[in-house]
Amino acid sequence: MPVPYPAEIRERAVRLALEARKDLATRDGAITRIAKQLDLLPETLRKWVRKAEVDEGLRPGTTTEESERVEELEREVRELRRANQILKSASAFFAAELDRPSR
């Protein structure tokens, strides 16, 4: 399981990387250099930067907010389907009880 980094570290690293990438003199290798300075894996920082760019609208893709909303809706659909299955089973049980001849 990956080690979660504190939010402050993530924000600082992303901010530094985005600023460094704007300057043409420091653009090449900026992510690798900053990751090394902050004792992060370069690929981790690269993913954070990509995600930040999508969230800011600088890059096409699904934003964090949209992803969270989709996950929430998928969870709700699963719960509703489970509830419907329970109701169908209960309905079938009680219908069978009503169809039985009484003694």
C-alpha cells in the first residue's frame, strides 16, 4: 500500500513543479529535480501535477470533483439495486404465502 503524503507536502510539491515548468530555463527535468529535493518519487509528483492540471482546466480529463461524484453515484446505485433485490425477494415470499391454501 502506498504511503500517504500529508496534504501540505502534496500542495507544495505541485505548486513548485507548476512554477518551475512555466519558466523555460527550469522546465526540463523540473519534476524529477523537485521530487528529489522533497524526497518524493518522480512518478508520484508527475501524477499529482497531472491531476492538478486537470482540476485547473489546463489539461483535458475528469476532475477530482467529478470522479468523487461518479463514485458517490455508483455507490448509491449499488445500494438501491441491493434494496430492490431484497424487496423483490420479500414480495415473492409474501405472494407465495398468500397463494397457499389456509388450513
